[in-house]
Amino acid sequence: LLPVLLFTGGAFGVVMSPLVARAVGAVPLARAGIAGGVVGSVQWLGNALGVAIIGSLYFGLAQRSSSDAAVASHAMLALLSAGVALLLRRWPAADADPR
């Protein structure tokens, strides 16, 4: 479990800082404080929903087979990661001209 947790922690460290900077940098300077609050709130909501949904899926399937539960929860995380990656490609850069 330790290698997986180390990889996940490293991945969050590499992704979260640029993601937050891009989200807050995409709004006008006068609204950066509001954007920072929204980013924090969305992170808390996403964490709560992620734990609830993936945890429910995992423990619901774990009653049948632990391998089914692991496969389903990892597949869901992979799909979510791919979705976020596709959205980031479409997200305008902070230094892009808004016109």
C-alpha cells in the first residue's frame, strides 16, 4: 500500500498547485479572492462526494468479491482522471487574451 500512497500523494502535489493557479488566474484580478474561495469549496465538495461515491461502490461490490470492488473503483478513478485531463486541455490559459 505504501508505494500506491506515495505515488498518489506525489501526483496530487504535482497537479493541485498548477490547477488552482490556473483556476484563479483565469478570472479578473478583482475577483481572485472569490475564485480562491470557490476553488476551496469545490475541492471540499469533490473530496466528500468522491469518498461517498467510490466508497459506496467499493463496499457494495466488496460483499460479492474484493477483486470486483477493486477493479470497479480503479476503473471509476481512471475515467474521472481522463475526464479531468480532457477538460484541462480545453481550459483557457491564464495568460490567454479573453477577447
